[in-house]
Amino acid sequence: MVGIFAKNREEWMLLEYANFLYGNTMIPLYDTLGPDTIPYVLNQSGIETIFVSAPSVLTLLKVGDLGKLKNIVTFDTLTQDSVDKLK
């Protein structure tokens, strides 16, 4: 299971093709469902790796329960300002 948490963008399709070729299942997280659904989806799916956009990193790391999540891969370069917000 591989997660993706970003708005529609070119990387969505590239990631979808890569997951299809490797036989992985891609699980999307949507910010429109609210922050309460993030821990639920992570725990129910057992996602260990998630691909995120820079704004979604902040939302994701504010969630208390990340389930089995081990790897966070960002599509964008994180600015020093956004890293400071994580602290």
C-alpha cells in the first residue's frame, strides 16, 4: 500500500503508473474529508510510504496517530519557513 496526499498534479499520474507496474495499491488521502479521516485511513490501510505535496506535509504531521507510516516523500522542496512550522 502506497499513499498519496496532494492535490491533482502531474506526479499523481506518474505515481499511479509506477504503482500499477509494481503491483502496489495506491491509497489517496483527501484534505476535503477533514483531519479526522487521515489517521483512520492510515490505520485501516497500513500505509508505510506516502507521497505528499509541501502543504500536505504540515497537515500530515499535525495528526497524532500515523499508524504504520515509515516514509514520507515530498514532491516539492520544503522551504526553511515550512520546516520551522513543523517544530
